[in-house]
Amino acid sequence: MFQESEVVNLVFALLIMIFFLIFSRGYHRPRFPFLYLGFFFMLLAYIFTVVEGVALPVFFNLAEHFCYALSGIFFLIGCLKLAGKREDMFG
């Protein structure tokens, strides 16, 4: 069984993704692929969190935590790349 807070997290993440895709259509988005990958893996982890309450709990729990780890790594790389660009701009 899954908790209501897990479903709420998933719904909010999906809404943020939908709003981002709708409102950024036609605009030139900055290229931050690692930050986008971090958000994608976090969203995938939220999905796995809800699914693990329904089927294959051990597998989806492992997949969830693996996605959280990848998300953190991609966010770190993205932030380091942004910090490097900032130093180049003001250095």
C-alpha cells in the first residue's frame, strides 16, 4: 500500500513538468541538460515510489533509490557546471 503523501509528491512533480513544458514552448530555454536529467530521475523515483506499493516492492524500492542517487549526481554536476560558467563570466 502507498501513502497519500507519495501520491501528492508525484502529482505536484507531474504538474510542474506539464507547466514547464507548456509555458516554455516557443521560448529559447537555456541548455542545462544535467539539471533536466536530475529532475527526470527524481520524477521517475516518485513514480517508482507509488508503484512499489502496488507491485514488486523490492524491485521498485531498489529502482527508486537508484533514481534518487542518479538525480543527486546529475544535480551536482549541473550545479558545478553552472558555477564554472559563472566564474568564466565574472572572472
